[in-house]
Amino acid sequence: MKPHLPLVLLMIFTLPLHAEEPKMVKLTLSPETTYLMEPQLPDGRIDYLAAINQRLNAQTPPEDNLIAGLFSLIGGETERTIGLHSQLEERRRSKEYREQFWKLLGLAAPPLGSTLIVLEPSALTKDYEKELLEFYSKEELAPMIEKIKEREKGYRKSNLDEGRITQEEYDKEIQNIETEIPPEYYREIVSTQWYETLRRPWTAEEFPYIAAWIATTDDLTVKLLEACRNRTGYYHSLISETPHLFFDVMLPYAQSIREIARHFQCWGNLEFARGNIDQAMDYAFSSFRLGQTMRTGSWSIVEDLVGIACSGIGNYQVTTYLANLPADKDAAWILQKKKEYDAIEAEIGLLPWLPIWCETERLGMLSAIQRIAVEPNVAREWFKPPRLDEETFAKYEKVFHSGVEYDWDETMMRVNLFYDEMEDAYLLPNWPRRFRAAARLEKRVDDYHDADLDGTPERWAADFLLGNFTPSIESMMYALARSEWDRRITSIAFSLAAYRADHNGESPDTLEQLVPKYLDAVPDSPFTEKPLRYLKRSGDVLITNDDHYKLDGSETDAEQRIADEKAGGRVFPAPRHFLFIVTKN
């Protein structure tokens, strides 16, 4: 911890608590309390959003910013609100947000009409029945609609059995299902087909509507691929609806990046089915590159999770393609593709070992404490239901609106100590130790949430906020480890495919047979820090992250999931114990 800097600020409440006389509030600006010491707001708080935006903007020039390159071509959720939302106020707020977003990037907002593009066919507003009838007859659509109706009937039956609806309500809803075909059914047909094209290679004959739709995006897709290849920085402007409150930061463009990866996935699966294997791999690499680039500058858990998802989409594509390669792709071609895959990390740069959002989570909590201290009534409005449930809000009232005097420095120091421990957990030398440390911290957070208020008021305040607004540390740790496992599996999948190409399609008996010709060394599982478990069975070849499953045919759930998944895919019989299917006979 840096030495204490004794800069003390005295501030007057502009919004007194319960119409009390204005009170003096002391905040000591130091690394132990406010963590950052500038820039300051006129009332003495730290403007954390401005600090992070300044830092990110400085390290990511606009011409290298991936998010600027992508969203100058397509629209995010903000553009959809402007284009589709019926309420003038919502459209006005979205336009203001859009202008502010691009200004913080250091660029002028692109013309709105040029970015009102959606990359998922079922996300548009249109007459899907009319469009589908251009590719299918009514007789061909009938079984698709009947399948949806049967599912809807099953849902209503569950509601009846569980007492959520009466028999009379059930009979009426069933009659409506049998006699009506709402427009949503046709949209659902498109959505179902879209997600099927993401799961596996597909042909235009199988899904003519999706093939015709995606062909209209050909020129745009080329530009999106170029942006992914040429931009290695990432900065998403941080803008809050409530000024200077980190908890209210919006990330509409971050979520939309996942759609780009899915779009690449759809295109890649189509190209693979056409026999254009190099193009298919290029799409898969672009999804992986997209996710990795995003994660280099992810200042929120949401962004990091979206980045992990995009990288995972790319890895899933690569391993699926490697398990189903045509015979003309020899070991030299495969190992060259492995070099290209490994080079992506070198081009983008290593991910920060300590997730960037660890600092942002801390700053979010400190911004909330300072808002509560300086503007208690404004903060109270923000925390009111439905943001907090009635029971939690009642606890909030008891903590912060009971007339108790607080030493806000002490509250902030207690919060900072917790985040110091969280950062220490992520910096431990191996994953098992990180998991154990994260579990202990998670237990403390749960205790903060469930405990009756005791101790000093400063402890009440810190424990309440930590117990209700700290993210799931353990879940994030496992998400990061699974992403690392995924990358190692993809590297092994390349080596196994090259081995099979040199051995008439036969897989090795052990992973050690890949070393050194195809693989420098067999990587460990990040979950155990032990070698990955490799099983060559009569009907398939599997790699697991641990020995949780016997995989001798006796574990019905795991075996059924393996049977249902294709070669090159992953199965998750349990959240933390999962398998990669190398090949299937």
C-alpha cells in the first residue's frame, strides 16, 4: 500500500438527511481511502469514471480501437433503441448517449442510417411468414409450427400441474394454441434455424432462408473481418446514467460484440460445408481474435465474460473443423494453421494477469460510498425497489438512514482491504490456490449478506455494500480458468489432427505421443495443475479436465451428453467437470 497522503476535504451536504441541518462530511483523499486522488468533482468526490476513461483513451488510439472499427459499420443496442423504440424520450436519451459515447472515443458518431444493421435474422422487425413462404410451402412450414405448438402446450401443462394457472385458464390457452398461429411462431422458426446454423456446418439446401439472408451481408462481413485483423486495442467508453456513479454504467456495444462472433460462426460453418476450409478457419480465428482483443481492455465483468464467450465460439469452431477435416488436409497444413492460431496471442499481446475489472469493481464500490455520503437522498432514490428488493432496501434504510454518524474514511478503508484480498487471490501462483482463496472470499460475502447488523456503523456500511454488490468471485475465477482450458484444448486439437493425418486417421494412445513432433509439451489442466486426462475408447476419444467421471459407460448423464454432441465439441455434465470430444466413430 502506498504511503498515506494527508489531504483532508470538508464538504457540506447539499441534500440533508431527513431534512436535518447540513452536516460536515470528512473524506481523506489517500490510496487507503479513495484509492485514486484525482480528478476531483466540485463537491470533493473523486470522478472515477473520468479517471478510467482518460486512462483507456490514452492507451487506445481511435484508429486502433476495435470497438470503433466495428461499430462504425454496424449498430449496437443503442442504435436499435433509436431505430425501433416507440417512445420519444427513450430515443432522445439513446441519441444523447450515442453522441457522448463517440465523443469519448475521440471520434464523431457515424451517420445513424449507416449503422442500423442487425447481424441476427430474427432480431429484425418484419413479416416473417411472408418471407418464409418465399422459401417453403405452407405444407413444409406446418410441421415446424406444430412443433412449436406442442412445446407451448407442454409449458401450459407444467403451469397447470404446478398450480400457476387454473383448469379453466389452461383450457382456454390450449384452445388458443390449437386455433391461432401468432406471428411470433414464424419468427421462432427463423430463430431456431439460425441457432442450428451456429451449432454445426450447414448447407443452403438445409436452411435456404438463412442462406439467402446471410448472403446479403457479404460485403459488410468482409469489412468486419478487416476490422478484427487490423485493430488490436479495445476501449468501450464508460458512461453512467447517474453522473459519476460506477454502478450505473451502461455497456450496450459490449453485448453486441457477441453477435459479431455468432455471425462469423454462421459464415464459417457454411463455408466449411461448402469445402472452403481455409475461409472457415479464418472466420473461427476472427471470433477468437475478437474475444482476446476485447479482453485486453475489459474494464467490466460483463465485457470480460462477453470476450470469453467470443473466444470460446472461435475455439469451438476450430475444434469442430479439426475433427471433421477432409482427407486432403495434411499434417503440414494443420500445423501451419496451428502457427497462425498461436500467433494471434502474440499480435494482440498477453492478457493482463490480474483482470482489469478488479480495479473497476473497487472503484464502483467507492463511488457508491461517496455518493451515499455526499448525496444521501439521491443515493436512496437510486437504490429503491425494484433495484433492490423490499427486504434488502429495508436493510439499506436501517444502515444509511438511521441518523448514525459515520467515519466514511473507515468504511472506504474496510472496502479497500477486501478488494486488496480479491486482487491477491487472482495473483496466487496456481489455479487451485486461486479457487480456494476465491471460495473463502465468496463465503465472507455471503456472511456479509446474511448477517445481522453488528459492530461499528462503518462496518455495517461496508459489509452491507460488499454483501449485496460484490460479484461472484468464485464464478469469475472458474470462467477465467475454463477459458484457459479451452485455449489449451484447441492447441492440443491441432496436434491431434496432425497426428491423425500422418497415421491414417488413427488417434494416439496417449498425449505424450504428440511430443515433440506435434506438440512441445502436454499442458496441464488449469483446474488441477495435473496433466489432462486422455481416454481412447472404442467409440470415441475424449479429454477431460479431471478424473471426476469414470467414463466407463456407467454414468448415464455424461454418456448421453457425449452421444448427443458431435466430434470436436464439448460437453458439460457438471459445471466444473467437463469433457472435450476429440473424435467419434
